[in-house]
Amino acid sequence: MSRLAEIDHKHDQLRALLTRLNADALWIQKTHNISWITAGANPAIVADNPTAPYSVIITADKRQIVTDNIEAPRIRAEEGFEELGFEFVVSPWYARQPPSLPNMISDQQDTVEPEMQKLRWVLGEEEKVRYRALGRDAAAALEGAIRTVRPGDSEWQIAARLDAGCREWGGMAVVNLVATDERVSKFRHPYITDKRLERYVMIVVCMRRGGLVVAATRLAHFGKLPQEIADGARRVARVDAAGYVATLPGRTLGDVLADIQQAYADVGEADQWRNHHQGGLIAYRPRERNATPNDPTMIQAGQAFAWNPSIVGSKSEDTILLGDRDFEIVTAASSDFPMIDVHIGGRTIRRPGVLEL
């Protein structure tokens, strides 16, 4: 499927959405939704701004780019929107006029964004191709960063290498977390500090490119791995693997979380799931939806998931793409990274261990 065909298919989905919501026009302003409808454009200028400097209007028979005279020349030249069936509506930057169409809804409305989300989180065939490539490149950026750490590096220096690695692969680390030594055990969301690495480090990334996002975590230790850390890595790997084999079309997020909770109990860590969310659906946001107890959200083929179980001192996280009967790990570790084999459900799931440096 070409990019144009992908956009045409998504336009069909939005026509159906307009009919369901009894509306004539949809104004798309959120960056993740613009990336989705444009099949991979990156509309962000301010990296953390949830809305873009241009927006998209969808009606039954038209799709329009609404922008100003700052953005129009660049996106006309570099995105090729007109060849993709978009018309341009351009106003001066100092007198931008928001669109005003009869019976128009917006993805800023609480009733609309959940409907957009349901469309975003089932990836089409071309999105899957881009997603696999993103996963490979994010894993390369993550491992490139962790293989270059040295005792005495500050967490900021380690994070800078990860940022640079993601940029080199054409993406951005929208989540970049680093913990060294005792901070790995203390904090589940370790924001970066100026603490310097002694022996043990954890690096977490959510990398975005073309709107799509994948997530992964890697750990490394200088010198022989202490038994306590090795044991913790094996326990959390088993919980992670349990989440993978539990993720099947027709089940719910609540079903998977229940299996993850049981896996924690099976490795003697029954209450650890309470200390951090366990992950869930991922696609155009670092998490589209985190699993919660009894969550009725149905799992479908074509969705992506990032489970992220953790116990004190260890964590396991990668991104999987779900097929009709099985999953593939799109952020899989390289062949020479240490792996932990988990035998579960009659199969062996390989999870990253702790790299000894």
C-alpha cells in the first residue's frame, strides 16, 4: 500500500466516524493524530506541544491543511501533501483564522479523542513496516548508548548519548530515563540527575519517529554481576514473558494484567505490580492505554504493546506487535546482548538480561 492509499483508507475510517458522530467536519489539531492521518508526517515544532503549528480538516469529500505562511512553504515542499490529496488553507502568521465550518467537531473534544484513539491503535500494514523499522533503530540507539557508559559518567551524559542516538536514527527520545546504582532500586520513574555512575545503570527510552512510538529498557553492570541483581533480572523477565504470552486477540487488558499479577506472585513478588503501572497499548503515544484491574478493553491483532514489569532493582521492557496468533518483539535486543530464556506456556521467550561491562 502506498502512502496515498494509506491516507485514503484512513479518510474512509474518518468518514464513518463523522457519520457515527453526526458531524460534517473533523478538525484534527493534536500532533499524534496529524501524524496518523498523514501517514507519518512530523508536525511538531515545539517537541512537547500536544498541538501542531498546522492542523487538518476532514470532511466527507475533502482533506485540508490549515496553516500559516511560516509553515506552508516547508510542508508544501517537503511533505508533498498536495500530491496526497490535501488542499491548503493559508493565512498570515499574525492573523491566523481558526476554521469555522458548520457542524464541525474537533479531536480536542473529550467525546472525539477516544474515537480517534481506537483508530490509531490498530496499525495497518504500512504502519507495521514503519513500526518494525522504528523498533530496530530504537533498540540500536538504546544499546549504543548503554555500551558506551563508563564509571564516572553522569546520568545527564548517559542520557545525552541516548538522545543523540535516537536523533541519528531520525527519531526523538520522547521519554529518556536514566538511573545509576542505588537509584535503580529507589525509583520506578528515575528522572535524570547529575549523579555519577559507579557500577549499575538502567536506561529507558520511548523513541518517536513519524508519529509512531516504541519503548524499551536495558540494564548494564560493571564487573561480575552480583547474584542479587542476576536473580532479580530473572524474576522480572519471567513476569514480562508472562505478559507476552497472555497478550492474545479476544482477551482484554484486564485479563493480561491478571496474568501479570499472578506471575509476580509466582516469583515471590506479589505486591510489586502496585508500585508502577505495568504498561499496555502503545502506538502514537508512549502509552495509548495502560492496563488496569478488570480493564474491559479488547485486544486486537495489529495492536502494539509495551509491558514494563519491575521489581526492586530490576525492570524488563520491550515493544511487541501482535498478530492473529502470536507476537513479534520489534525492539528485540541484538544477538550479542545477554539474554534470559524463560520457559512458559510450552515455549521459550527470550528477554534481555543485564549487560556486563
